[in-house]
Amino acid sequence: PAGSTPVVSSGTLYVGSADGNVYAIAADPNGSGTVEWTYQMDAPVAAQPTIVDGRVLVCSLHGQAVVFDSASGTPRAAEQLGEPVRTKPVVDGTTVYLGAARSDSGRIVALDINR
């Protein structure tokens, strides 16, 4: 089951799931939905994936942030934020801003998608 709002780029739909997987699915108008790649995060994914410069950023509810090559699904970078990410990241150039928060604390994190 989907956990995040999907995003589509260059004919591929990217979505995080309640089971912790990230899926890249061919956005086929005939509905075949061929899975191009998957990746198991450390927890469910609620925040919408973000696409910048051929890379996909996905964040989990345990605060894991992973940057993937959008075509192959190869992880390019990972960071543990320490707090869950539930909201869609905001992009400015190659910098992605994330809201990471628990019920008793929170912070804004800036990540360079090309690092």
C-alpha cells in the first residue's frame, strides 16, 4: 500500500510505501505498471519523494534520507536525520529542505542532492 503521494518524472512513477519500500514504476498509460526498481528503507515512507537533476530523495518515518539515481535505483548518498520526515521536501536549485520533527522537537535540514 502506498504511504506517500507519488511523483512522476520522465515516464516513471516514484512512491514510498507503508511497508518501507520505495518503488519506481513505469508510468504506462495502459496500466501495466512494471516495477523498474525497489529499495527497502528503514521504516515506512510518508513524505512524497522529491526529484532533482536525475536523482530521487526519499525520507522515512525513522529519519533516514536516501538519494537514489532515478534510473537505476542505486543509492548515491544517505543520512540519518534523527527525526521522522512526514512532509514533502522543498527544492531550491540542488538544495533540498526537509522538515524533520518529533512531537517534542523539530528542525529544518538542508541537503545537497548532488553530494
